[in-house]
Amino acid sequence: PSIQALIHGLNRHYYSITINYRKNELEQKMLLNLHKKSWMEGLTLQDYSEHCKLNESVVK
């Protein structure tokens, strides 16, 4: 048993169980933004003129 299990008094009855949890798109996006220096960096918007040009090129 691990030291953590011994501290909790679980001796050999302690099992480490991995839990698989599926994240939705919003949660994945949030986790990918954690490395940024400031929380505001995730809220900055693209330049509108560049975005507009991209939209026009996609429509054509």
C-alpha cells in the first residue's frame, strides 16, 4: 500500500482506480486556455477586418 493509503488507515484495502471522464468541447477549450498568462487572453477577439475577409473568401 502507498503511504497515502496508510495515512488514511486503508492498509491493503486501498485501490487506485483511474476514472475516464469525457469532456465536451467547451471544457476542452477552457482547459487548453489554462497555459495563457492572463485569463483575458482567452477573451480577446480577432481583428474584425481579417475575419470579414476570411468570411468573404469562404463564401466565394
